[in-house]
Amino acid sequence: MRPNYPRAWTNLGVAHSNLGHYHDALRFYLTALSLNPEAVHLWFYVRAAITNLGQMDWIPLVDNRDINSLCALIPDQVVRSSQNLPSPANFNREAQESTIKKLYQVFQSNNGNYFQ
């Protein structure tokens, strides 16, 4: 994974959202937005994650596209600049393998058809 590639962070968010890990999904979406503020479609993902978390009082921050205030709500969990990104080798391999196994289980539970 290229750490400065916003789409990769978005994909991580989608994967975590599909597993019901909305807090993790939100931090990955916000990281992607921090890297590419012009990606306005990401605000729909952010809204969905916040709604799934039941944090309806955060919705006005989404409406105002206030990324700074949203990031402040989950401090130290959103990468705010490309200089602070981890290198690909620094990712927790055990956590990655666990997520891959969970995604595989979800895929298998649908008989290999993700779109069921």
C-alpha cells in the first residue's frame, strides 16, 4: 500500500465498514480526506460511518465539511499530512492478517458472491 494514496485509505475504510468497524472506517475516511480534500465524495462515506456510530450530533460537522473538528473528536487516530504517514513496512502485520481473514470469512459466508 502506498501510504500517501488516498484511495487506499478509502478502501481500508470501506473494508472496515463492511465488517461493522465504523470507528476505524471513519478514521480511514478522514485520513483519505486529509490527503485529498478535493475528494468531496468521501463526505458521504464519513456521514455513513458517523450515522452507523450513532453520533448524530457530529452530522453538522459533515454538513459544514469541518474536517478539523471531526479529526479532533478522534485525536491521534487520523493521519493529517503525508509527512506523518507510516511506511508500508510499519503496518501491524498481525492486524492486517486478522482483517484479511475476516474479509475472507465474509466473502465465504456469501458463497463467494460479495454482492448477495
